[in-house]
Amino acid sequence: MTSPLDLSAVDLLDAYAARRLSPLDYWDAVEQRVDAFEPAIAALWAYDPETARREAEASTRRWAKGAPNGRLDGVPATVKELIATKGCPVPLGTRATRLVPAEADAPAAARLREDGAILFAKTTCPDYGMLSSGLSSFHRLSRNPWNTAMNPGGSSAGAGAAAAAGYGPLHVGTDIGGSVRLPAGWTGTFGFKPSQGRIPVDPYYVGRCAGPMTRTVADAALLMETLARPDWRDGTSLPPQEIDWMALDGLDVAGLRIGLMLDAGCGLPVEDAVRRAVVAAAKRFEAAGATLVEVPPVLTRAMLDGLDDFWRARFWGEMLKLDEARRATILPYILDWAKAGDAVSGVAAIAGFDQTMAMRRACGTLFQSVDAVLSPTNPIVSYPADWASPTNDPARPFEHIAFTVPWNMSDQPAASINCGFSPDGFPIGLQIVGPRFADLTILRLSRLYETWRGPITSWPEPAAA
């Protein structure tokens, strides 16, 4: 170990228990990293180092007595700004929101606190979480630690940037069309979107999930132990289930049929560097005994455009509740996109929603013939930090989510894990998808690939002062 920040959360807890490292020592390292990197990447909001230090001191005393207060006692963690924390406003990434302190922790934040994690900050997101970008009318422009001229993706932009930058080991994002997996792919981190309802969320919505964003698969599994506990506020949440989330190793893929999807059916074409990295990763599963079969896309242009119509109409309806002055403060890209919802009839909006059901059926049909699917997470390597999306065109807002969004609408678990780098050193994400409720299987497949790939040893460092 060259720095405490090189430790995974699993190893960090072992170090606490063995008294090789204290929570206060670790917090010192995190605070120094934030001080050094945050001016360049702007990943955080509501950062509170003073409270974090007090909590780390209290945790240090508990560990010294051998009496930790929960399985994550003293481990620094962040949650995405959209996840409410008591007493802190939820801006939704936009200047249009009135800043009213939240009355209670949302489920993910509540579970983390119950297990003793130190919630030291929220992470940034774009307006209403409706961009795959670090661009926001409320937050500073969030940037990718691998190259600050480039975009971290989104909408869990700050979470991906914070994980890649080493702001502690545990981060939680949300995902309705790829918002955990897309930034995980572009920041080289591990992002997991579980089956819908596995992690309770509030407010809940069609396809909306919370999920871990970490540097390792084991740390995501560790978070699942905490986040997957039930919460009555999510009317879509799954029944409580005893799952040994840390049972990651020993998976034998011999005999599995694994689909390889290299064509999303619509959207941006897959760049050569991405295709090469994903195919090479897929070949590792084939070499281990899986049967690799190329599979057709599940998404069609009609499905993606229908979803676009539905989301535009929904968000324009929400924006009409604002007075004109507040509406004018919304990021122009998002405002222009949503305004088109004014021309979407009620019949067209319902037809658009029906396309989510068409996606569900197409995904279910595919999984009658395969046990898992591999694909690119993102079709392209990167794009500029100040772009609102990879097209930067509000008329073509979702061309980059064609590989990710179907699995939200079908409620299936999906992960993004780094599978290599472009010639100019940018991370490339491999998406691993499984049947509904096979969350542990996806983590185990991800862990298996992680062992073949080996650890990433070249994480970004802040520029020298």
C-alpha cells in the first residue's frame, strides 16, 4: 500500500479491526485528497469535513475499544445529490429548485447511517438528472479525473468522478437509463444497477434504481449488504431476501450461454476502440468454457423515440408548475428538450410509455436463449466536459443510452466494469446483464472478470501543487 486511499472498503475495515489504521487517519487522507483534487473536478456538493472529522474521531474511539457501531463504522461515503439527506436541500441539479431542507434521509442514506458510514458529502448531478454529463445550472461543472477536459458522464457525474479520484471507497448513484453505469464506464469504476426494487428508493419511478459506484466489485457487494435492506417508502421494493452478497468467488461459467451484443439497434455507433475492448473481454468468458453467441439488439428506434416523447411530456408538465422566472434558470439544453413535450399529445405520451413495455418484452424474449449478456456500456470513448451529452444536441438527447436503458425498463440487473483503455488512456466499460433478480450472479460474473483483468493500478492523481 502506497496510500490509505489505495485500500478498498473491505480492506479498510480489516485495517480498522486490526488497528493498523484508524478512521481518523483514513479521513485525514480523504480530506487531503479532496482538497487537492476538488478544485479541478468539482464532484461534491454539501461537503462537510468538520462533521466528518468529528464522526471519524468518535469511530476511532469505538474501534479502539473493539466496539464498532455497524458494519461500515468509520468508512467515508457519499450519496448522489438526488438522494435526500435530512436537513440538506435537494436541488435536483437545477437552479430552478427552491432550497428546502429535506425532512428525512432517503432509504440509501438512512441505511448507510444505520451501519455507521460517514456521509461527508453529496455528489453532483445535472438538472433533474436528465443528462449524461457533469453540466448543471446549479453545481459547478464536474469533470473527469482521468482528463479534466473530458466529461465524467452522468447523471451520477460526481459519484463517478469521486470514486475515480479516490474520495473514499463507497459512493451511491441513481440510474433510470444508465446513470450509474454510464459514468462508471467513462471513469473506469464499477457501477451496479440492481433489479428494480432491490435497493429501495424514494421517490420511486419506472426504471429508477439506486446503485453502488466503487473501485472494486467486492466494495459494491459490501454496499449491497447495507442498501438492499427494506424500506416501506418504496412501493416497488422487492421482498426481503437473505443474500450472501460477499459470496463472489468460485463461479464456474462452463456451460453458460453468454450473449455478445455489439449493435444496440439505434443510437451512436460503437467506436472501434470500444468494440475491440469489449470483444476481448467477452473472449475471456469463452476461454473459461462459456458459449459465446452474438445476439441482436433489443432496442428499436421506435422504442427510444417513444421513451423520449414520454419523458419530454412528463418533465414539461413538471416545469409548467414553476413560475416563468424559475423556469428560465433551468439549463437551456434541458429546457429546450423538455419544451418539445408541449407538442406531445396525451395519446402520444401514453404510446411512448407503452414503449417501455415493449422494451421489457424484448429483453425478456432475449433471455429465453441466454444466461447473461455482454455489451459496451458506452458506445464512445469520451466527449468534452462542457457538453450536455455525447451529441450535445437536445433534439438527439438519448443516442448514447441505447445499450443501457432497456435493462432499466425490464428491471434487470446490469453492471459496468472497466475492460481496458483507449489508445489515449481513457477507460472503456463492459456491461454485464443478467435475468431479473439475478443480482448476485451479475456481481459474481463481474468479480470473475475483475480477477482476470487484475486491479487498476493507474488511478488518476491530482496535479502537483
